[in-house]
Amino acid sequence: MLLVADVGNTHTVLGLYDGEALLYRWNVQTTRERTSDEWGLAFRSFFELADVRLKAVTGFAMCSVVPPAVHALKHGARKYLETEPLIVGPGVKTGLSIRYENPREVGADRVVNAVAAREKYPGASIVVDFGTATTFDCLSSKGEYLGGIICPGIGISLDALVTRAAKLPKVEIARPSHVIGKNTEQAMQSGILFGYAAMVDGLIARLSAEMEPGIQIIATGGLSAVISGEAKSLEYHEPNLTLDGLRIIYDKNR
């Protein structure tokens, strides 16, 4: 079995694969201070709940946008899974041609998403990943990573509004019954949800104008389900795209 880990700024998502089948998915808070032994405890707890032995894991792959969190997870995998981790970064085979001015600046998760998109949706595509930040990644039909856009995420956009406006309350990110809010909570929900969806549609239109015809638009990330129903440009919803990309990259490097 293969265990994969997507270490994001807010959450770390773990996925356990048997071949191409994702058997289990677990979320934990990303904590820079977590030790390798604490990771070992997390592994053991999740695997016991799934009734799977730790020794069933024969491979481990990870990507991270939080460098301080890599060390403990890497050593936790070595110590408790007894396997050498594959960490996505320079030198790892992806099958992509990176057209960024400085390829090392491209986040590992963005590369992983592009690899999965190319495998699942042959042709040109745009991947929109709704996480702490929202990223738009553009991929040509030739397998070229063209670049993209980085925006403040939905959650931090709402947090900034609440923090900077003294009389505005913290509200749930949820769909209000009408665009015209009848109270402060509804007005804020309308602004953050419908406003964000309109931004996504607008940016997709601008990106598409600079790309080849026939682009497929794929949504992923923790908050993708919230926006997918509102942004008309989002065609496909792939909540496990990053995990699938890690599995694909691991197979390419075996």
C-alpha cells in the first residue's frame, strides 16, 4: 500500500492507496512543532481505526508548502513506516515541462495537481485549488506547466474582513437564500460566496483568453465544494486531485 501526504498551510491530508484505489483519507491540522514520534502516533491511530497494519505500507510520498513541517514527517515515515519518503521537489520525475521563469518557485502542490490533471483530463486545463490560498494553474495540451495566479483564499479573505471591520461578526461560509442580504450575516455570506464565485469566473475567462481552445476547468481543495456550485466556469470537481497526483508521481519514480 502507498501512503501519501499533502502538507498545506492549514491542514495536512493523508491518503492510503491500494493500487489506484484511495481506501482512506484523513485530515490533521498542520503543526510545525509536531515531532516525528507524534506523527508515528497519528499513523498508528489512523491505521488502527482502519484495521490496517502499519507494515502494509510499502511506499510513502509527500508534498509540502510548509518547509519546517517536512523534517518531522519525513523522519516519522522512516521510523514508523520503515520506508524512504519520496518528497516532491527538484529532481523528481513529473513528466511536466515547467515554463515558469524560475521553476523552483512553483509550489510542489501545484506541480502535483498539474500532473494529476494531465493524467485524468488529457488536453489543456486549468486547475483551481481552493485552500489557504486559491491558486489557478494552467496546463497546455503538450504537458507544459504555463504558470497561473495566486489569490487570497476564501477563509483568509473573510478573516481579513472581520479583523479590519470592528462591527462585522465572524460568519459561516454558507450560501444565503438570496443575493440581496436582509441582515449583516446574509450580506457578508453573499459577498464572500457570490463575490468569490464571480472572481473565479472572471479570472478563468481572462486565463482562457491567453490559452488554446478546449480548456477543461478542474476544481479541488478543501473549500472547492462550496464554490463549485456557484462558479459557472468550474466543470469538474476533484476533491482528491492532489492525493492522486502524489500517487502518480510515486509510480513515475519507482
